[in-house]
Amino acid sequence: MSHSDPITLPAIAPVANPVLQQQLQHKTNSKTKPPGSLGLLESLAIQLGLIQQTTSPAIIQPQVLVFAADHGLTAEGISAFPAKVTPQMVHNFLQGGAAINVFARQHQLTLQVVDAGVNADFAPHPQLIDRKISKGTQNSRHQPAMTMAECCKALHTGMALVSELPGNLLLVGEMGIGNTSAASLLLARLGNLPVADCTGRGTGLDDQGLSHKTRVLQAVLEHHSDANTPLQALAALGGLEIAMMTGALIQAASERRILLMDGFIAGVALLVAEQLAPGTRDYAVFGHGSAEPGHRQLLRLLEAEPLLQLNMRLGEGSGAALAYPLLQSACAYFNDMASFDDAGVSGAGV
């Protein structure tokens, strides 16, 4: 971050701890199995232990926050769905009818929906958190999506939300027609990548629609060629829900919470968070690999290996929620599986 950036962010404690890492590795190696035979589940258990700084990692009161906002860039015809779908889907979340609702119920995850900037007004609802900054962003083809004040307010709001939540695991999801475009723009700028490599079909564009979307995004990047710091890029190119997710992820990492990541858009929020508050990424477990081409680029940038590959591209936190039981299983085997000594099994030659 440059010293001119008008925001103060918490420090992120490193997860690296060589002594604890050795203890965790010894614990997994002493279980009644050949070393390494549980594959990624073993490295996952060790990562959870390092995040929590304990040899007995546990998940307590996991929280799902779905951030919703509208995007002025939809005026450029970059989405297969109209902008009115954003508030319609928020209603669907609040009625319990979306994929993330189904998976959150299945896995007993506490779910709340955050209105970060939807272009509609909602009646009060027990699961709705009204933190609307404005009724959507501006059209970034012609002006910054957010003012710097709006962007910083969204970041701070995301941080404050998490600071009030119980639990030690945060799963963030999003809803906002046009937000794959905002994510592609941020990935291209902050990852120094060609925009075509970061741009996919979103909600289902055909070839012609994808070509148009890519041209529009290239024009947006050229229009904001001076938005080079992470904060400047977030304000000029991003979305209110992306900015609020970014703040949420930074705060959660500063409190040593596990970040269970969803797909492309949430992942781009993590990229912004990592560049604003280095070390945030080390608290992240990557739930799945999205079918969005930008997500492949993002995972490569973040040197991340996702737990699941289901070719999903829904958002909402749905892919992360599906990966959640793997984290439960990692904790369970690590804490409950017998060691060779416990079971009276010889470890030699296993």
C-alpha cells in the first residue's frame, strides 16, 4: 500500500510456525495409516492447525455472508441477465430458495445476506444486513465505479461486520449482475494480465456476447489506466460487494479465522485483500475451481490448489459450502483417529 492510501488496515499475523508445523506433521504421520495416504486432507489439517496455532484444529460457529450489489457497467450490455435479477435473487436468498440456502441448511452454516449496494429497497428481514453504500456503482466505462470515500466505506463496513460475528470460519459469497466483469477488470489490472485471459461467459454469454464484453472491459481498463494501486483499482473498477468482501476477508484473517473461499469473484476479493494486507491469503482454503477462465488465472497467481473441481460458476458461496465437509473431515481425522501407539499397531513397514 502507498502511504497516500486513505485507509488503515489491521496487521495480519503470519501463519508460518516451524515448530508447530513439525508437531502437526508428526501428529498426522503417527496416525494409523501410511504417511501421506490421506493426500490433500493431511495438508489441509496442517494448514488449519497453523491458522489456529494449535495441534487440535476445530471449526466453531461457521458463518456465511453473501454480499449483494449492482453494477453500473451493466448498461454496456456485458451480462446475459438484466440488472433487475440482483434484487430478485436477494429476495430468493431471504426466502431460502437459492443454492447457497440449500447447502447452508445441509451443513448447518449460519447464513446472512448483506445489501452492500443493491439498486432496490428491501423490507427488514432477520437474515438481511442492510449496509447499502449506494444503489449500485457508476458505469466504469465512463467514470470510476466508486468514489474513494465509497470504496473505503465499503472496506470498513466489511471489516466491522466480521468483527461482530461469532465463530472461527468465514465463507463469503456474492450476488450482483455484472460482477464477473468487475472481477475480470481487477484481475487484469492487479495481476497484470491480458483482459481476454480474465474474461468468461459469466451468466451464460454466447460467443458474440463474450466478444462484446471483452471489448468493453478493454475500454474500461484504458479509461482508468492511472488506477494502479490496489485501492485505486478497487474504487475505479470494482464493485461495492467486492470491496465489502475484501474488508471482510482482511478482518477475518486478522482475527485468525479460516477463510473458506468460493470461486472467481470472491477469489478476486482475496487478491485485492492480499495486496492491501499481505498475509491474508495464507488464511484461505480454496473450496473449488470455477469454470470461469479468470479463476484459473487467479488460482495460479495465488499458488492455490482447490479442494473440488465441479465446473461450477454460480457464485453465492455455493462451491465453498460444498467443500465445507472436507474441512470438518480434516479436523475429525486429525483429532479423533487413533495413532499407532494408541491402537497398538506397528508403524514400521506400514
